[in-house]
Amino acid sequence: MKGTKLLIVSLFSTVFLSFTPINKKYIVIDPGHGGNDFGSNSNGHSEKDITLTIAQEIKTIVDSQDKYEVVLTRDSDKDSQLRERTDLINKLHPEMVISLHVNSSPEKESTKQGQEIFIQNSDPSRILAERISQKFNSSKVMEDRNLHILRESKSPTVLVELGFMNNSKDRAYMTSTEGQRDIVQKFVEIINEN
């Protein structure tokens, strides 16, 4: 009886240990706003739709490459609280978090143009922001302005303003098929360089 128990324990240990779990590597993309929160709006375009479309396309491409699994903090047009987003991030411990937003300025037609990147006060966040800045050739990197996602995320996180909604050139870029394809491709390349 004792020998049988020992054999069963030995077999169970061998089988159990041969199935070691694979550690998934996650990337979190946070499409800003959603649901009743439209974000910035102009000419029939809203920030919540632009960020979600771009995030979904990044996910589709990166997931197909089997290096990382992309998790979106929202995958449809729904309300999502900031605390829920950072709780998800901190549960997953992703390699990086990219929060996508669209900027706006007070004037009707903005003279401000291009991307702005906000970072945590950490080297990994700064390095990620520099890679994004280089890829877009016009990005301004700025320290954290006490933004919730940067303050509460325990993983390297950046918040990227993709352009100014009330700048006609930026808006055309962010809302066109070609512009969105270009934005998506740049982020895919940034993720794959990690």
C-alpha cells in the first residue's frame, strides 16, 4: 500500500511538473474615454472613437505575431472608470502600457500640432516615450502632470496625445484610413522593438 501511494505521488509529480505554465507577456493599450465620455470632438469625429479604432487595430496585428498578447482597457464604446483601468493594468503586470488620447486647445482652429507624450517619473517610461518620439518625429515628451494612469500604474506607462483635434492637419491624419494605418504601424514597430 505504501509503495502504491509513493508510485501515485511520483507519477502525479512527473505529470504536473511536465506542464509548466507559459508566462504570457502582455502589452496594455488604453483607448482613452468611451461611452458617455466623448473626449475631444470636432467635425463629427470624437476622441473615444479614434482611440478605440487605433487600439483595436494594434491589438489585431500584435496578437497575430505571437510575441505579446495585447489587452485593451476597453474593447467597445463603453464607460470605463480610471480605477478599473489601472486595476487591470496592475493585475496583468504588462511589459508596457500605452494610453491613447487626442489633444485639443482652446482656440477654434489650433496652431498647435503634433503628438505630446506624458510619462511617469521612471527610466522605463522615459525610454518608451523617447522611442515613440523618435518614431513620430514631432513628439514632445513631458513629465507626469499627475495623471491617474501614470500615477497609479506599476508598469512602464506613457500617455500619448496623438494630435490636436482642432488642428485641421492633425485631424485629417488621425481620422483618415491612411493616417490611422500609419499610427498603428508605428506603435506595432515600437512594441516589437521591446
